[in-house]
Amino acid sequence: MSAQFKTPPLGFLIAVSLVGPFATHLIVPALPKLQREFDTDYGTVQLVVTLFMIAFGTAQILVGALADAYGRRRVMIGGLVMFCIASVLCALATSIEMLIAMRIFQGLFASVGIVLGRAIVRDVTDGDQTARMLGYMAMGVSVGPMLAPAVGGLLYENLGWEADFWFLATIAATAAAFAWFFVAETHRGPATGFRFSVLMADFGTLLSNRRFILCGAAICFNTAMFYCFVTGAPFVAVELLDMTPTSYGLWFSVVALGYGLGNLMASRVTGLLRPKTIIMLGSVFVSALIVVEAGLFWTGVQSPAAMFIIMGGITFSSGLIMPQALAGTMKADPSKAGSASGLIGFTQFAFAAAFSYVGGMAIEGNASALPLFAIMFAISIAGTLAAVLMED
């Protein structure tokens, strides 16, 4: 392999991939307090997360296609610089409307790391190695959701909500500088330029591929289930369990740790079990553990431990699914790795945004977490069905 296609450091690919998920979760512990500070309702303040995710997912379509057309390196650096600028504008927001608008702007550029990280892995690996590296990347990306609520809660309580966004601006500026000096171009194809007709043709090819559709469905439903919890859990934690933002963030780290361990386990068993078997096992355990968690709350066992430890088991099971399903979407057509990464990213976070909003609305004003768990269970069953329909 020539120097031109030298693999960027895996540690950097992991770090840059977690920028978007980290930015999603950093502000979550402050949502109930932001509701009171900006004198608005919970549904409106929740748009700070929901519309960010919509922008985050939508932009992935173009990021992947632009990276296929112009190369990974320049798109990554440009996106990180714009994310830094957007984070500064979020910190300067003086109203909930302005904050929501700037979060949309921020979300448009938050996807460069995760899309290009996956595409670069597909550029420089093949076969089981692709699934293994994606598993290690997913394990690293789980550090974002694990640390973000704790870091966000501490920053908010000690320095105010603006500190969350100054922190993100610093991370983005550092990542852009590192990419400038250490990331070589890995795309083997010619710089053909971006054409919308080619993008639509690529998407048509991918959407007619059975492997891409079913593996993508497994990813989308598991992501939707998780983000449904992400937006509903702060209300349950603060209003029903009387937790502080900092304690919520620390307990939430158990949830993200479970996901990371699931990714690690998936990487270790790659090549030992069939991909479909791994995805099926993870899907069944997700559904079963949601029933267990709902049962605990139904019988009056309502505590941070009951909610977050069981949810850690759920995300562990989800972590088994994701690397194999991601590898399946990327293998559908290796020549369209960038477009595949962008398309699956878009659909993944479109599902997440839609179902997270439904979850937030279902829980608001209720004296029970059961509506949240019911929605999560229904989503998980859809993911299990996709796994059943997969080919070996």
C-alpha cells in the first residue's frame, strides 16, 4: 500500500467519530433547567436535541457523497472548522429560538467525523477486519455518550450552559489541527467532483440491495430505541427520581459503558459466529431486558440503579448488533463506501430524531416511566424482525 493510502491513526478516527455523539449528549442533563431558564415548555427545549439530530443525520448524505467526490481529508478538515464556528455561535445564543437555530447549524457539520471515520476504515480494510475495526471504533464512540452527560452536567452546574459549547469548540479546533497535520488521503478513486445525479444513482443501487436494507434497519431501530431513552430519561431522572444533572450524567455513564463493552465483545467474536447470529442474539436480549426494566418500574422498584443498570445491559446487547450491521451496509457495494456511510447515517439519525421526540412527548406530564419503556419495546421488536429476515 502506498504512502498516499496510509491508514490514519485509529485513535484519531475514534476521537473524531465521537464528536457528533458527544455534542448530542453534552447538553442533555441541562434540558430541564434550560426549560425553566428560557421560560418555555419541555417539548420546545427538547428541540435543542431533536433538531440537532435531524441536521446531523441529514448532512451525512452530503458528507459521504462529497468525500467520495473530493476526498476524505479536505471534507473532514472543512467540516471540523465549521463545527467549531457553530459551537461558538451556540455559546453566544441569547434565546431558546437562537440556540435551537445554532444547534441545527452545528448539527450540519457534526457528522464529518463519524461518516468519514467509517469510510476511511472501509478504504483501508476488507472482510472481517472491517467489522473488527468498526467494532473498535464503535466502542470508542461510546465514550462520547458515556462522558458527555457527566462532563456536561459538571460544566453546566459550575460554569453555565454556555461552557458546554465552548468546550465543543475547543475539541473541534484541536481535531481540525490534528487532521491537517496527520491525516493522509485514503480515497482510491479519482476526484470526480460532486454530481447530484450520481448521488441519487448510488442511493438507488444501495436501496435495492437486500443486505443494505436489512442491516440498515437493524441499525436504525436500535439507534431509535437508544435515543428514545436519551430524551425521555432526563425527565424521569429529575421529575420522578429527584436526581441532579451531575448524578444523572454519572449514572448515564453505565449505559454508555454497556454499549462500549458490547462493541468490544462483538469485535472479539467476529469470525467465530456468523454475523446474523450475533445480530439475532443482540436483538433478542434488547427486547427481553426492556421487558425486565418495565417490570421493575411496574412493581414499584423505581431507582437510578433499576433504570440505568438494566439499560446498561440493553446497550450492551445493542453493542453486539451495531458493528456487524454497519459492516453489512458497507459491504453492500464497496465502491460506494462514502455514500453508504452517509445514507445509513442519515436514516439512522432520522429514525433517532423521530422516535426520540415521540419518547419525550410520551413521558412528559406522566407520573410513570412505563410509556417510555413501551415505545422502546415496540421499536426493539421491529429491529428483531429485521434480524430474522437477514440472510446468513
